[in-house]
Amino acid sequence: MTFPLFHRPGTVVFLDDDPDYLEMLALVLPRQWHLKLFLRPTDCIAHLLQEPPFWEADAWNQQQLIALWREGKPLIPQILAYWSRYTERYALSRVCVVDFSMPGMDGLQVLSELGDWPGTRVLLTGQADEQVAVRAFNRGLIDQFIPKQTQDISRRLVEAVEHLLFTSHSRHAQIWRSTLTQEQSALLRAPGVDSWLAAFCARNWVEHVVIGAPFGVLGMDAAGRIGWLQLETPQGLHALAELAEVAGVPSSGVDDIRKGLRLADIELRQALSSTQPPALVTAVPVGEGGALVGALFPVEAPSGPDPDNSYSRWLARQAKRHVQD
């Protein structure tokens, strides 16, 4: 499945002994990335080795949300509170890109010093180093390598890093997969569903998480606006229509729900303890063959993230891109 169950922005680390090359990267790489640029291997290693305890604390926080959900506490307000409180989660380094050819310590030696640091590793190589990189990749020491002499190296590097940033860390995926039923997991793998969801989330949000109760995707854009992509099966539309009828939705709306033309955010409002009447939103097919339909609802909750704690505000508060001396 190409669609990550859990995704959020993170820091991208670059290590190269050429300051001009690092300064060029700072200019050409996407402005929505948070970068750390290092000239010295020892500084880069020290920075990444102080992170594992923070990764552990963050994973523990996520596991606690699941534990409380199993005790009956709704997930959606918990996730909103988690997003609001822990903006420093964006500082965790997700990808480390290292030049292979450096004096004193080559790139593979640097990466071997990182131990249990849980991020992904990319090696930049010269032409003479490619066989070394192939062997390192086959041994699982790196996640990807890119020859520096590749034409349009900036585009290739951006594509590789964006792919790695969008891929769930295995531990995070395991935590959130536990909220899904086997049927829901299978539906997310149905033809075209995972690619549709991946494109939708990349287009609309910088952060998202998939949950099973209720079934859907909770996402947040860079400005802190939150949305709920409700997912329904054709078989579930009848039950949703019955709930909508009880909630006072007009008969025309109830009929639209049964036909899969519109969805009502009843479970979302229940999770948020909202007393507002259900909203009806036009539904769209998700993937191929009519396995799922979805509808996007805005989420306005008092416990939701403060816009000052959004990713764009957090990124603006960070130091400007410069080489770490």
C-alpha cells in the first residue's frame, strides 16, 4: 500500500563537506521543508544521536491515545489535542542525506555511527562510488542512493526525499493500523483506493492519520485548518441513512445518503460531542469499482490546534536555512 496511515512533516538533514553545495541546496530545495545543513560529520552525528529518546516519547504519546481509545475515549478529539500540544514533533529528523566522499570519514561511516536513529538514509555518490552504494543498499545500510552526476540532480533529490517523507515510519504505521478492522485494511488496499487517498492527502494536507472508528482520515493543512475525510462502504450507507433520519435530516438528504450522493458527519459530531445538526456534503467515489465513497468535512473544535501552532507558523519560527558551524 502506497498510502501512509500516518504522515506528518519532519526535518531533513544534509551533510556535505562542500559549503557551496550546501548553500545551493538551501536555495533550491522546497521552502516547506525544514532543513538542517552540516559541514562536519561529528556535528551531524551528535545532532541525530540525541533524537532517539524524543522519537520514543512521541511514539509513547501516540500509543497512549490508542490505549485511551480502547477504554472508550473517542480518538478524534485526542488527536486534535495531540496536534495542538506537541508542535516540536516537526523537529524530529525524518531523512538524512550524506555525501559519500568526504575527508576523514566517508558517508557510509557516518551512517554506521547513527545506530538506532530511526530515520531514513540517503547517500550521495560520485561515479566511482556507485558500486559501494549498490552494495550498501543491498545490505540495508541505506534506503536510497543518488549519483551526484545525475542530470537534474536537484529534481531527483527532491523526488527521493519527498517520497521518503511521505512514507510512514513502520512503528507509526503499526500503532495506527491497530485501530482498523481487517475489512477496513483490505478496503484501503482495494484497486485505486490507496493511490486516490495518497493524492488527495498530499494535495490537501501536510499531516494526516487514518482511523477506523469512525472510519476516515483526519488531516491538517500547513495553516492549521483541519478536515475530516469520511469513508463509507456501499453497505454502510443504509445504516448512515438511518442515523441521519433519526438525527432529523430531511428525507431528500436521507435518500441522497442511501444513493451514495451525499454523506452526513454524524459520527464525527458524536466524537466531538457537538450539538450542531449534521452537515451534508457531496460524496465522491474513492478508487475503482465503488468500494468506497468519501466526503470532506471541515472540523471546527474548541480543542483543535491553535493556528499559531500550525506547521507554517512553526517553520517560520525556526532559524533561517544556514550551514551549522
